[in-house]
Amino acid sequence: MPVAPAPPPEPPREALREAEPRGPVREAEAEERRGPGRAVRALVALVALVGMVAFAIVLAKLTLNASPASVPLTHSNLTPGSSIRAYLEQPAFLETVKQLGGNVLLGVPFGVLLPLFSRKTRGLVRVALLTIVTMLLVELVQGALITGRAFDIDDVLLNTTGALLGYLLVGRRLGRAVHPRVRRRWWQRRPARQKGSEQVLATDR
């Protein structure tokens, strides 16, 4: 009666690690995970914190100043796109650029500073959520407490757009340089490990 062949032994973990592909890609990934030292990261986080505090002061001066003369002209806007459409339809082009562009620029520091502050504040979704929450609070304070100011959901949308632009253009690269990813994601680890296993099995045969 023929005897079934025994299954090949599982390769040791050390062999799997040695069999993983090397080269410029692996060296670049290792360099990305290594990143700067703790002292440099702490210094950058401190600078980002100071920048965020300074930006908060500027933001408060721009958005939380009372304007009694504007009381007859102010009204709350809860419909996304309503204020943006009104600015685009008005004949004064410079006023449109000032209002829309100013609100977009007001959100850019969020996209630049948040990724530098911590690894937990990196990422497109996190930057967007933190910006939305912050700007919603500002708009609520404006509408409830500041004379001549009103809540406008379009300001939140424009500020968040500016934060995302700042993150995509500058903040993402700075965040990766200062706070590199420690572990590769699961879909990045699996192919390399499977390839290493296949190489070890082929060597045993």
C-alpha cells in the first residue's frame, strides 16, 4: 500500500525574514519607519503647538469681534451652498474672492499643523473631522454670543476645504517625515510574507 508523502516542514521565522525581498524599496520603508529621533519629534510638536495657539488667537480676532453695524445684514445659514451661491452671484468680484478665498485660507493652517502635532492627528479624515468640529464651535459661538455675527454652515465647509488643501499639499509630507508609520498596513505585509514563504519552500525543494 503506497504511503502518502509527508507535508513539507514549515520554514522557520528567521528564514522567512531572510527570504523577504530586499532592495531600495525595503530600505526606503525601513528609513520611513525609522524617522527622526524623539527629541526632534518633541521639538516639532512644540513648534506645532505654538503655531496652533498663535493661529487660534488670530482666528478669534477675525471671527469673534462684534460688529453692531452688521446686525441688519446678518442671518444664520443652515443650508449648505446657500452663502457660496450668493457670493458667486453678486457683481462685486473682489468681495467674492475675499469672502470665499479668505474662508478657504483660514482653514489651511489646520492641514499643515495638525499632522505635525501628533501621529494621531495625521490622515485626511482626521484632519477633516478636527477642522469641522473646531469650526462648528466657532460658528456656534459667533451665532449665539457675538453681536453682528451669525452661524453659517458654508464657512465650515470652506474652512474644511482649506484644511484639506493644506494637508494634501504640505501637511501630509511633513507629517510622514516627522511621525513615520511604525508598522506597515496588513495589505502591505501579507504579499511580502507570502512571497518569502514561497522562496523558502522553493529552496527546500
